[in-house]
Amino acid sequence: MHTLDLPEPIAAYFEADRQNAQAVGRCFDDDGVVLDEGHTHRGPAQIADWKSATQAKYDFTARPHTVAQDGRAYIVTCNVSGAFPGSPIDLRYTFTLARGRIASLEIAS
């Protein structure tokens, strides 16, 4: 089985993603930002709310399968399956890191 070599904050995000919304929020620094589906979520509390609402709406699982670095950004491609049209689909999770935590995450197709 192939194991991805993810930076620790990103590996922690995907581990938290399997736990709960509050764990996901704790992966971000205080000024952390998530951009998803045309909306911006700022700070750990809003990010936890985003994760909770998104999980309830789509009941999804994200399985990372590739990672590439582009300057300061890490682009993790995930196979995402859940209760949405077109499932499963590959989505790009673009992370930037700061001070050992996630500064931003943008999710796009």
C-alpha cells in the first residue's frame, strides 16, 4: 500500500477529518481560511461549522492519493465519495502552512 508523504499539519487535517468538525478546526491557525463552494470560512470556529455542515449535507469521505508542492502550496488530490451528484470525484485540496498549522485551504475540482 502506498503511503503519501504529507507535511504533518496536512496529515493531521486528514486524520481530524475522520474524527469530527472541532478536530478539523483545531488544525488551522487563528487566522486560518477555508475557501469551498464559493464561500470563505475564517478562524477555527467558522471552519468547524463549515466542516459540520458540509459533512451533514454530503456525508462524504476524502481519500488523498497524490501530493505535489508548488512554491509554498501543497496540492493534495483526493478521491471524494458521498451523497452528491457525480460521486466519486477527484478534488484538489490546496493547503498553505504557517507556524506549523494550516493557514489556508482551498477545495476545487
